[in-house]
Amino acid sequence: MISNKMVEYVQSSSIIRAMFEEGKRLAAIHGAENVYDFSLGNPNAEAPKAVKDAIIEIINNESVTMVHGYMNNSGYEDVRVAIAQSINNKFGTSFNETNIVMTVGAAGGLNVILKTLLNPGDEVIVFAPYFGEYRSYVANYDGNLVVVSPNTVDFQPNLAEFKEKITSRTKAVIINSPNNPTGVVYSKDTIIKLSEILREKQSELGTDIYIISDEPYRELSYDGVEVPYLTQYYDNTIVGYSYSKSLSLPGERIGYLVIPHEVADFANMIAAANVANRILGFVNAPSLFQRVIAKCLNADVDIDIYNKNRELLYNSLIEYGYECIKPEGAFYLFVKSPIADEKEFCSVAKKYNILIVPGTSFACPGYVRMAYCVSYQTIEKALPSFKALIEEVRK
Ligand code: PLP
């Protein structure tokens, strides 16, 4: 008999699982090329050639026992040195290898830092709409998720409500910008105000409140928009980064945490994150891909691919009468459902072989998420169906 907690998790995973099954069922009937699957954030841009070159070079030239062996639970030291320097070059910070913990993607990093920080009953604040997995990650360590309701005007965080929801049990705030599911980039002004609120609350309550900046989409921003680097605004910031989207390597499970010297309880936190990586069963981030990353620090996927998709899908949907803010980052559109019940809208969309995710999965009912990390041709082919879909529900 499985645990009671797992019974709940399996039940609540059912929407995404059902969507996956539905995609397979529709593909079997209509052919995969006639199913427009906008449900998953699985990047379709190819990993840069530098990745393949690095793999080959490492396999041919580096010591086999070293490349495939265990290392410090925080990762290879030379890799952490290279990553720290690359962050310093980009953001004018002064990190070194002691500030970097290599992780099993962003998901691994978030679990490591939540394991490191949370006592049972500690509160973690998130801004709706948010990546639904945060619920499970916080519950893994018996934390309580506290949700700030969405600001559907521009999807910047609702700071007035945020301030009210901070209590003496608030241990962390998770920020995700560029955001999944809205594609919104939190502005410098937002970050400055949010940091001020946290500093005020820390001194009023006499506690430490950490920002966990979940940044798998950092590299995916458009029109030259600036994505503020949060350690420059607030001392108690931990950054979780991932190469899943920036280098299109989601299956390789590689990322890192930045734990700056300025965070409260730094020495203990670094030691604890190192142990958490081990005892959560990750032990260390994948060894080959740590070494690959160190050789690809200046490589990026061609984000023009996503930008063209964004322009085409956004402009066409607006023309057909959908309502949506134009995203400045990531590869998602968060579209207002043309009918009140967005789950109903998602089921009508299936009749047109369009798969999209209800906003309820992100704690924001009334909206749907469309992941446009698909081929340009898929979007072109899907457009008449999007048009017919809104015409049907508006009848
Ligand atoms: N955080 C957000 C906001 C995401 O959208 C995702 C993946 O889609 C993750 C974390 C997990 O990323 P990774 O594959 O690097 O674990």
C-alpha cells in the first residue's frame, strides 16, 4: 500500500497525465503532425553545436575515471570556478566556487534549498500564477505554501497582498522571472519594491526571509528586456539556475544554485546544501554534463526561433479576438479563456486537436497556458483551428 501523501500526489498529477494520454490518443487517430500540442515546456530549439563538440572532446580527451566518477557533492571545483567567473562577468558580482552548488536541474536545486531551509510548518510564499510543482517541492519538507493572488492586469506580483501575507513563519519567497506560465519578466521597479518590503519585514519580525530566484528562463528574454539579477538587490537571495531551457538540455538534468556569502548563516547553508544534495539521493549533479557546461558557458540556443513563434502566435491570437498580454520572456502565452470555465475551454480545444493547459494548474483559473516551444510549422498549421475555436465558443 502506497503512502497517503503519495495517493494525494498521484491524484493531483492527473490533469497533466490525462493531457499526455490525450495527446497520444489524438496522435494515433489523426497522425502526430495533425495534433497541436502546446501543453509541454519541452524546448524544440536544438542544443547548440558547442554542446555536442564538448561531449566529444571530453570523452576523447579527459580521464575516464574522472569524467564518470564521484566528486564533491557540490560538484567539480573547476566547473564551479568557471561558472562563478561567468556569472561575475555578466552581472558584476564577486562569486567564487564556494558559492556554487551543482544540481540536478532547477527541480533538484529547489529541492536542495528547500530541504536546507525548511522546518515543518515554515511558510513559503509564491505569486500566482506559479509553476505547480512548487506545491510538491514545499510539501516534501512539510512546509506550507502561501499563495499571493494574481494581478491579472500585468501579472507583476501583487505586492500589497504580499506584504500582508508575510508572518513570523515566512522562511522563503519563490520568484520566477521570466515567468512560467505568463512569460512576464518582473521589472526592476518590482524587484526593488519587493526587496524593500522584505528588508522591512525582516527587521520588524527579527527573522531571516530568503528569496529563492528560480531562473530556468533567464536567457529567454526578448526585445532586449532586462532581467534583474536578484543578488544585487537583496542579500538573502539564493539563485536556482538550469540549463534545461537555455541550452535545451532538459533530460540531462543539469543546473546550479548560487548561495552568496551575504546570505544569513552562509557557512551552515553551504554545508547543508552539500549534504542535502547527497541525502536527497541526487549525490551530485550528472558528472559528464557538469564538464560539458564548463565548456559551453558562452553558448546559447537560438532564441530567435522562440521569438518568431511568439510573434506569430501572439499576433494571430489577438487578431482572432483572444486576450493576452505580450510576454517578454520564456516560451509561454497566458491567454484569457474566452469563456468563464477555462477547463471547459480546454476540452473544446481538444475537438480541434489543440492541447493547452488550464490556468487552475497554476492557481489562476480563467486563463490557459500555451507553450510555443514547438515548430513554427505547428503554429502555422494550428492557426485556423485557433480561429475556429474562438468562433465556436463565442457563438
Ligand atoms: N521551474 C520552472 C518555473 C519551470 O518551468 C521548470 C520546468 O519547466 C523547472 C523549474 C524545472 O526545471 P528543470 O528541468 O531544470 O528541473
